[in-house]
Amino acid sequence: MMSTLSRRTALVFGLVSLTIISALLLEFFLSTTPSRPFGHTQMAHLIGWIGLGLIGLTFVYPLKRWRHPNQVWPKRWLHVHMVSGVLGPLVIFVHSGAHFHAWVPFLALVTMVFLVMSGIVGQALHYLAFRMLYERRHQMAFEGMTEDAIEARLHDLVLEEEALRWWRCLHNPLAWSFVALVLLHIGGAVFFGGL
């Protein structure tokens, strides 16, 4: 029998795969001829800019946190970060399709996939860690422990949760690598093909 975590992981993996396949199929059906894929049309360029705008929204939350590290930001900025971090790449999949004829766009697409997946994994890890701390705290309080005793016993668990934040060591460099590759892709597209 699968654990709850395994079921959730399988569900997320299945939904992500289904969504990516749907976006690629949409691009395939939008391609009018095999010699001119959708990604090379003006409409696809517009969709690419829309996807880039959505992805640009993902940078509002981390830039706010970077500029004001001690300030608590409303959860809506985190939600904007997460939603645009999923919708933007889906729009980019419609823009790009399954046409891997150039290295820079292909590398940007692969980096984007790893970036989104690392964000999903990081969010899941934080959610599980906070839920575990919340449940432990309430269980200890129900057992009649004092607040000081609870804090002492939860200290090690809090340190483990803080260790989970190290996933940013993967997520942040992926984000900046993606930005560099997107800038190269846009520069190459403008230089070689124009807008």
C-alpha cells in the first residue's frame, strides 16, 4: 500500500506530466504546416511574451524578501509566485512546442522544467515540515507539557525544518541560469529572426 506522501508525489508527477503533454499537444494542433511550426509565428511570439510576463511575476516575491529580509510578506505574494511559476512555464510550452532545433531555447526549456520541479518539491518539503511541527506541538500540549518543555523538545525539529530551506541552493541558481538562457534566447531570436 502506498503512503500518503507517495500518493501525493505520484499525483503531482502525473498532473505535471499531463499538463506538459497537453501544452505540447496544443502547440502541435496550432502548427499549420510541418515546415512552419507554431513557435515561428507571430502569435507564438506573443504567447512567448505573455509567458515571460507571467514568469516575471515570480520574481516579485523573492526580490521583496531579498530587499526586506526581516519583513513578513503577505501570503498572497507567495501565491502569486507559485501560480505564475506554474502558469508561465505552461504558456512557454505552448510557445515552444516539441521543436528542439536550437540549443539555447532547448537548454532554457530544460532549466525551466528543473526550476519548476524544484519549486514544487521545495513547497512540498516546507508544507510537510510545518505540518509535522504543528501536529507535534499540539500533541505535546494535549499531553500536558509546559510551553518551555515543548519548545525544548521541538528545537531539534525546528533545526531540521531550517535544513530543508537548503533546497534554495538548487532553486536560486536554476532561476538565474534560466534568466541568462532566456536573455540569450531572446537576443538570438531578435538578432537572427527579428520580432
